[in-house]
Amino acid sequence: MTPVDRAALVGPAPVVAPWLLNKLLVAGDCVGRIVETEAYPPEDPASHSFRGMTARNAAMFGPPGTLYVYFTYGMHWCANVVTGPEGEGAAVLLRAVEPLAGLELMHARRGGRGPLADGPAKLCQAFAIDGSANASDLLSNGPVGLFDDGTPPPRRPRRGPRIGISKSVAVPWRFRLPAPSKLAR
DNA sequence: GGAACGATCTGC
DNA sequence: CAGATCGTTCCC
């Protein structure tokens, strides 16, 4: 169980996004396996970094492994892993994790509502990730960590269009673990 | 200064 | 399917 390799985060967001599947997200006592991600490269009109750096998206332009947390719809936080070299503005949105530890805490934070972390805002609520963790480093001791327990990314991730955006809708940059199967992957 | 719009979630 | 709810962005 080691922190994710920082060098592996440097690359096109649509390549790093599926690679992040099966990595572990850790915040306090809560642990979850990443099962769904979305890529947001800087040249993409749907990316927050598309129109350059602002006070809000500054963390996106930080070094790879930086956590970018943003507030939206007046009530939700969403978390991203900065990918690519410093200054580029590429990130991968964490859309869903499978809770592995800290289930009771997550359940309480979610107000007793189930599923605990199957959406970008739900997982932030379950893991108590908010603006205070923005721009922190996921690969050193910080409020949120990204770890590799040796589970490889899926050989053939499920691909599809991203969700909740109005630009670049057709680009298939959402990635998920394939459905569990008894047959070999 | 003001208006429009979200990388969402929930309940009806 | 619409409301919640407010920061950010963009236009005048």
C-alpha cells in the first residue's frame, strides 16, 4: 500500500483517467476504491481550465497529484486529481468510489441515505472533502490521499460520454470498472 | 452592477 | 421532472 506514483499521473487526462480506476482514495478513517472517473484535458471546452487560470481553478494548474476541489450548484463539492505537468491545467474528476472502510462514518455524513459514494458530490460528502482540502497534495501526508494497493486498472474499462456537461458531450471520456463477472477479464 | 449558469442530488 | 442554493463568470 504505497502512494500513487506521481510520474504515472503525467500524461493525457483521457489516458490517466482509466489508469486511476482501482486506486484507493483515503480521507481520515474512510477508504474507497475508485470505480468511475472522467477526463478533463485543458483543451476541452467542458474543462474548468479551458479559459485559463482563475482564482477558482488555480489548483488545476498545480503539479500532478494536486487535489482540485470545486463548489457547484450552490451546495456540492467535487474532487479532481490534477494530471499532466504543472501549469497545464489537466484533471480527472472522481465520479464514484466503492466504500471499503469507514462505512458508518460515511453513512452518518450522508444523512442516513444510501448509496454512499456513487456520485462526485456524494463521495465528497461521504469522505468529508470540501474546499479546505483544495490544492493539497494527494501523494504526501495531507487531508486526502491517493494510494495503490497493487490492484491493476481493468484491462478493458467501460467507456462512455461524460455526464452533466453541455460542451463536448460526445467525447467518451468517462471510465468505469467493468461489471463484475465470473468469466476472465 | 447584474444576470445566467452550472463536471449534482433529492424528493415528488 | 423541477427545486434547492450560491459562487463564478461574463456581459453591459
